[in-house]
Amino acid sequence: MIDYLLFNVNSSKKHYLIMYKPNYLELYKSGELERRVDEALESLKECKVCPWDCGINRMEDKRKVCRTGRYARVSSFFQHFGEEDPLRGWNGSGTIFLGWCNLRCVFCQNFDISQKEAGEEVTPRQMAAMMLQLQESGCHNINFVTPEHVVPQILEALFVAIRKGLRLPIVYNTSAFDSLHSLVSWTFTCLDFKYWSESKSQRYLKTPQYPETAKNVIKEMHRQVGDLSLDEKGLAQRGILLRHLVMPGGLEDTRMIVNFIAEEISKDTYINIMAQYSPYGKVNEKKYSEINRPITSAELEDAYSLAKEAGLHRFDKKRYFAFAG
């Protein structure tokens, strides 16, 4: 076991001290991380990285549902101050937005990134350099957004970054449409749970597999890292953070999701009830007219009430207090 590490991070904004024990350093020291990298890259040869199980050889740059071959695509990376309080802190979350996606959400707010070609393909060394630049900027963590289809590439880059001095916690920021065998012990995870209904998942996400997959992924990640733990300054240290986007006319799905979290995961789950739904992506098409509107204040109030009635009590404070007035 590695003791807690004490080290300085230089930032143009602040100079501060971090005390943290990244799980990946222990895996690196033992040789386990290198073994996982080799195993993950091998899995690309008959791809089963996500639930689509496409079976193509992505090491030869073949592409199918996720439209990603040998290398991951990065659309942008920067200090992100729009994440939840435990992630952004005062110096921001070091966010790496990955291109493409293995879902086809018709309402995606990042539609230009997830369903259109954006950014550039990057080598492991290039992705590692991004992580190190974000660490040098003073970010509190490295936050991979939409990583489900590029777990092997992330692990490959992480191995390089550790050798060059990476010490920040890793955020696995996922839609929860992951394969269980792709999940590793990330420090903490942000998990979306969009829809409980298979029919709505088919209509709006383009796969009926989503609800069952998400339930299994959330259970597994909670088994690995538990409830979200915070340090004395309120920064995330380890555990899961759940996001649920309130959808127009979607309160029955909200009810089922918050009950599942309270009963089968933990009543101490840190949850962000998200109010920012807007008609992005393909929602302006006539066939999606039922969700071509923002949510109402009554829908948001009802969503919080359902979560509290289920026994959940750890809400993202800034957003919750804004709602509560």
C-alpha cells in the first residue's frame, strides 16, 4: 500500500497543497495497471468495450456504433467551473470532453460533440499531456466526459501520465451505458440515470437496453467506491455522484429512479436533480414535440419531493438551494 502523498500543484491562480492517495498509483506500482492496459487494448480487437458488443477490430481502426477506431477523439479540455460543487471546488475540474458517444440521445446538449465529428484524434501521449497540463493549471481532478467507448484508450494514456507525474483523482463521467468488464476502480464516478422506461429509452436514447444496463453499472460502481466522501473543504475524494435530468412529462421515470437509488444503492447517495433541460439536438423535429419545451417549476419541485420522499437527502447544494429559494 502507498501512504497518502503530499505534494504541491502550481497554478497561475493559486498555490495550494493536496493530500491524496490515488488508487491508480498502487495499481501502477504493483504492475496491475499495466496488465489492465494490455487486457483493455486486447479487447479492442473484437470490441466489447460497451454494451453494443460490436465485435469489430478497432486496433485496425475499424468503426461501428461509437464511430471511434484505434484512438480516442477529444473535442476540448479545460478548467470547468460548471460541474457540481465537490468536483469544481475553487480551481475547477480538469475536464476532457471526448468525442462521439455510444448513445444517440435526441436531446443531447452536447449534440455537436456526441453525434457529429468534433475535435481531433489523439495518441496516448497527447492525452497524457492534456492531463498533466490540467494538473499544472491547479484543477482538483481529471474529469473524462463520455468515456464509455474509449476506456482502453484512457487507461493507455493514464499509464503514460502517471510516469510523468500525474497525481490527481480521476472522475469517470458516464451516461451509465457501460460494459461491466470495462469498469475499473476509478476514484469517483459521475453517473447519469436518464430514463427508467425501456420504451422511452428506445424512443429518446435509441436503445431499450439502457435502463437495465444503467442499474447494473450504478450497482457495480457503488460496490467499488461507495457513497461520495468529501474532504474538509468539500472536495470529492471517492465515491459516486448521481445525476438525473428532469425531463418534460418524465416524473414517473424520476419516481422509479429515485426509489431504486434509495432502496438498492444507498439513501446517502449524492444526487444532482438537474433542471437545465432544453430542447437541443433533434428535439425540434415534429415527432418529438412532446419534449420540445423546458420543464416547468412544478415538475422540478415534484422531482425534489419524490427524491426526498424516497429518503434521499444529499443534494448538490448550490442547485438545491437555488430551487428551494
